[in-house]
Amino acid sequence: MCWIMNVAKIHDKCVIMHFWEQKIEHHGRMAEDEEVRMKNSALSRLRKDWASRLEKRTKHLQNLHEEGITRTKLT
């Protein structure tokens, strides 16, 4: 009788281990798919583009402000 219980425990252990291995494998695939989706997303490119535009605009406005100050000092 003890031998049968050990076999049942081993079987249960294998089933549980297989279940979690499948879950981990599925999670890994989902993470990879999400990573690929994010790389192909236009959102990051749009953010970089807008950041670049904002930086250029800020520099332009600073230059205009500095030129205005310089002109008022000259007059």
C-alpha cells in the first residue's frame, strides 16, 4: 500500500511540475510577443519626434529672447 501512495505522489508531482512549466513557457512567449509589439509600435518614434521638435522650438525661442535682449541693450 505504501508503494502505491509513493507512485501517486510522484505522479502528482510530475503533473504539477508539468503544469507550471507550461505556465512559465506561455508567460515567456507572451513577454516576447509584447516586446516585439512594443518595438514595432509607432508610439516610441512619435515620442522621439515630438521631443526633438519641442527641443528645437525651445532653442529657437531662447535665441529670439536673447536677440531681443541684445537689441534693447544696443538701443
